[in-house]
Amino acid sequence: MMRVYKILIMSLVLSLVFVEAYAGNKDRAGEAGAGQLLINPWARSNGLGGSNSANIRGLEAQFLNVAGIAHTRSTELIFSNTTWLKGTGTNIAAFGLTQKLGENGGVLGLSVVSFSYGDIPITTVDQPEGGIGTFSPKQSNINLSYAKAFSHSIYAGITVKIVSESTSSTKASTVAIDAGIQYVTGKSDQFKFGVTLKNVGPNMKYSGDGLTFRGFVPGQANAMTVEQRSAGFELPTLIRIGASYDLFIGDKMTLTPAYTFTSNSFTNDQHSLGMEFKWSQYLVLRAGYTYENGAFDAAQRMNALSGFAAGISIGAPFKKGDEAGFSIDYAYQTTNPFAGTHSVGVRLHL
């Protein structure tokens, strides 16, 4: 038990050091790549604006705080689709599952998230107006996670993910790691606290035929294929610190305020505040708001998401009195510009 507490304390210390060293560094803004790692593909947590990193449970915890998948009761599956910044043609498809490995074996999680951006016109210096075809860039993340309850109060987990990006003639890939801890306390386990570190890994770098050209090398009579070396770019590393508190209303209703602070290495820090109302397994209502520096100033704002989010889940058990069941989830996030972000998901928990 003492070892677990030491791990928790060390994680908090390292988190504070990281925040002090890298948080909200304006000089580094815009230098990172792999921006898809900052996009949440899951509907339920999107409805809270990501404020629920401390109390998130099940597969969706793989994005906000991987320690939360340790709460999986048996098996959970989620199918989700997100229309990101509606009007841009960006679509995000996600599928995942978590599986408990025996009574004390922890929980294993796997998810695949795919990003598509539609057909983009090809332009060149000679033909800036296009008319010569289209290309379709792709991005995907494959996430493998493991989490375990070390006691009734402490949960920890880790994710290894393969990150890849490509066009028809270029590609880049790397491996990154997330790690998280959740702490639960209170007479009825109503207070929850969480810390997570995300997107730690080596730089990505593009390669492929798209970076080659035909040219002449001094001393050679014939043209040769010359490859240009692209510059590498860092991943958008961040840390989240969150807390939540359950307010029980009778036997079947719960009201949960939640807060998460996100310290980004390459963009503004964010403060997310949310509220969730739950009525048994049948209905969950959510609302959240995320604030960052410059959020109310169009000239300074660095995020198309303008802050407000809301969501709803409608579900039912497979059998009366059984915890296993299903739900249909929806979330909406306001944006400026574009016509908002819409997420729809189907969740099965056994």
C-alpha cells in the first residue's frame, strides 16, 4: 500500500514540475504536429467538454485519463462517429472495447480512431486554381491500454499508441505513451481526483515519394531522383489534473460537478468545468464549458472550439435490475467559425 501512495505522490510532483516547465509556452505555440491526438472522438465526454478526467469510467477514459478503464465491470464496446467542425468535411470514426481480465487481473483496452478529411483539390505553383485532381489525407491512432485497481481508492493505467499520418505519396508514424492515476475517497466514494500525462514519444517525420524530385547532381550527366529530408516535429504533450464530486439526490439520481485543468506544451492552457445529471441507467444530461486565454477575443483565440458543450445519453438495462445494458450518446460542441462539432455513439456494457 505504501508503494502505491509513493507512486501517487511522485506522479503529482512530476506533474507540477512539468506544468511549471512547459505550461502554456507562447513561444512554442504551433510547433507541434499530430494535432489529432488532441481531439476527443467519444460522445459522452465531449458533452462535458472534457471536464470529467477525474471521474471518467470505461473505454472513454482511454482519451481523458486511462486509469478510468480499470472501472470496467466486465466488457464494454463503443462505436462512435464525429462530424468535426461541420462544413470542413472532417469525419472521425472510432471503435473500441475494454475487457476485464479476471477478478484481480486488471482491464485491457483497445481502440482504433480514424480521421478523414474528404477530397482536397490538388494545387501547384503553375496551377494554383486546381482542376488537376484531388487527394485525401488520412490519420489514425491505434491505442492499447492496461489499467488496474491497486486498492479501493487508487487506480492507474498506461496506454501505448501508434500514431500515423499519410497522403498518397508521403507518410509519418511514431509511438507514444499516456499514463494516468485516479484517486477515489469519501464516505460514499463521492470525491475523485485524477492526473494524466499524454502524448509522450519521439518526434514524427515525413518521408515518401512526395518528397522526391528529378534533378542533376554535379558530375553526373543524367538526371537522378533526389530525396528531400523533411524536418521532424514534436507531439502535443500535455498534462491534465482534474477533480469531481458526486451529489446524491435520493437513490437513483446523481448530480456531479467536475473540473479539469489541461496544461498544453504547445498551445494555451485550458480550464474545463462541467455538470452531469444522472437518473439511474435511463437518462444522463451533460453540459460543460472550456476556457482558455483569448477565448473571448477573435484576434487572440487559438481554438475553433468556442467553449460550450452539451450532451445527452439515453439507455436501458438488458434485464430489469441488471447493471449491463446499452446507451445512445450525443454531444454538441460550439465552434467559431463552422457549424459546430457533433458526436454520436452507441455503447454496450456487459
